[in-house]
Amino acid sequence: MAYSHEDQERIEGFAAWWNRYGNTITIVLIAVLVTAGGTKAWQYYQQKQALQAADLYALLQQVQTSEDAAKINDAAQLLTTGYPSSGYAPRAALIAAQADVQAGNNKHAIQTLQWIIGHAKETEMHDLARLRISSILLDEGKYDEALRLLSTGHGKTFAGLYLDRKGDIQVAAGKIAEAKLSYQEAIDKMSKSNNYFNIVQMKLDALGDSD
């Protein structure tokens, strides 16, 4: 095919341009394709991880019915070590901690709940873990430690529950006047439609006018 002088100049110009920039463009294009493929691969990996975590959590729920703390902890550990960033891991840890409490192993229960505080992405899980730890400390008579834990910042949705637990601890410590104030604050933070509202009100009423 014969080219005109003008076409020949364009071809030669393109060839010179390609020799100068061609490799760079090729690298960029490959990078774009690899990134696109990598994104899809990463999405597939995440979906697969999520499914595996869900399967393990379902298994844990089955094991939970055995009420065997050792087996429950083993099943929960598969999630906390294998899929620590999943939403299932902290929930598995809650189940394991509850099993430990029922088995009388408060120390390990607290360690498991502290794992949630250190690893869970959801701040609500942190709040719930602290609430559970405070319950254990209350049962152990470690009132000051429990109160310090409850003074940690928490979400608004947990405000009423934290104040209620604070009241429980103060009652156990014999600080009735302070407990009444805590229960009243808890009531003020809760909606009347909340089933727990009536329970806290009953606690406050039970204290009567005593100081």
C-alpha cells in the first residue's frame, strides 16, 4: 500500500512517539488491568472469607447447646484467630466468655472480653464487652474496678445500661444514696417503651426513701 508523503510523516511521528512513550503506556495499561483483576480477586476472597466465617459461627451455635465451655472456646477460637476482622469473631467471643462464666472461669472470660475491646471494629461490641466485664467484677466484689471500667466512654445507646449497672454496683457496695441517683439517671436515659425501663424503675422503687 502506497502512502502519501503526509501519511508517511504521521506514521513516522507516531513511531517516534511510541518508541518514547510506548513502554510507559503498556506498563500503565497492565497495571490498570491487574488492579481491576486484583479488585475482583480481592472481592471474591472477602466473600469467601465471609462465608467461611458464617459457617463457623453456625457451627459454634450448635456447639453452644452442649454447654461444654472447652468445646465452645475451641469453636470460638477458630473465628477469633482465623477471621478476627469479621463481625462474627467478637460475637463468638461473647458466647465463649458467657460459657466461661457459667463454668466458673471468670479470668478467662475477662481475657476473652478484653480481646473484643482490642479487636472488634464495632464500638458497640466494645461497650457490650465492658458491660459484661463489669458484671463479672461485680460478682467478684471488685466494685471500684468495675466502676472505673464503666466510666470509660461509651455510646449513647448504652448510657442507660451503664448507669443501671453502676447502680447495681453501688447497691452492692452499700452506697444506696448514690445508687438511687444512678438508677434515676438510667431511667431518664431510657425510653419507656424499653422493656428494661420497668426493671430499673423497680430497682429504684425497692430502695424506697432509704439513704
